[in-house]
Amino acid sequence: MRALGIFVKAPRPGRVKTRLAAELGARAATRLYRRMGRDTVAAAAGVADRTTVWFAPRRSRAAVRRWLAGSAGLEFRAQTGRTLGDRLAAAFAREFASGARRVVIIGSDCPDLDARRLRAAFAALRRHDLVLGPAMDGGYYLIGLARPAPRLFRGIAWSTPGVAAQTLRRAAALGLRWRRLPALRDVDTAADARAVGLLNS
């Protein structure tokens, strides 16, 4: 079974896309984030056997459901853990424990991530333990596993430009066979938003 997880934050002004908000204002940044989240869910429709929206903070289930209303077949679960690594490890563990054989987790701020690329990620997991979609800022927009690997998320300097490279080095140290996807752009700044067509130049 293929399981897809989408990591989101409740779309509250001042709590999402803070770098973008510093340039555009909190409300405008939140509107863009809302749009990207809905577009991400639409792109993911039908790609996996189960799609789960992993949301934060824990008490925002109702707000996230309202935001993504009309998206049939979604499950909603709160993220658990202190760091991003903890939260990813917990989500992967839950998906594998629930019967998934291949699990892909994505963010909600990469407009160029489409169904074709998601299918390619799942296909890569037929022959590889790990698939990683690096973002142009040094992080990643997608990570997938064919088996549990909780140690993969330890010792990573989260929110730094070296996250993707550190993750691949960690994968090599753990003996994981990995496949790298083409780099895509996350939207963190106004320049990013213009580059992907969300803002006029």
C-alpha cells in the first residue's frame, strides 16, 4: 500500500510563511499559503492509496479541515514531536504501522510538485530505500521511505541550507539505497513566489 503524507501548519496570519510575511504582510502571505496548500492537496488526489494531512499545532484540526474542505478521502492527524525530525519520524512510524509498504511525505509550499512527480517518487521506492526531493534552498520538498528508518532523522541541523545534503550523508551511513529527484523551489520569499508564478513581477 502507498501512503502519502502532507505536512501543513494551520493557516493563521503571523504563524505561517514568516519570511514571506516580512515582505508582503502577514495576511497576504497567509493567503498564498492557503492557495498552495489547496493546490498541493489537489495535485495529490488519487496518487496514493491513503493520503493523510499531518497538521500543526495539535488543536487546529477544525481550522485545517475548513481550509481543505471539499478534499475527499483525506485523513487528518496531528503532528507529534518537538523537532521536524521527530515529527517526520513519528509520521513515518504511524504510516508503516498502519500497513503502508511505501510512504512519501511532502510539504505544502512547493507549487511545482505535481502528480507526475509524486508517482515518480513512489516508483523509485520499488528499488530504493529512500527517495529525496531537494529544494533549491538546501532543504527538501519530499522524502519517501520503503521501510522504517528512524535514525535517518537524527543529528540533522533543521532549518539550515544543509538539510538535504546531511540527510543523504546520513542515509549513506545507514546503508540506505537512495534516489534523488530533481530540485524544485519552495516558496519562502517574494522572489520565490514570483519565480513560480504566484506573484506578478
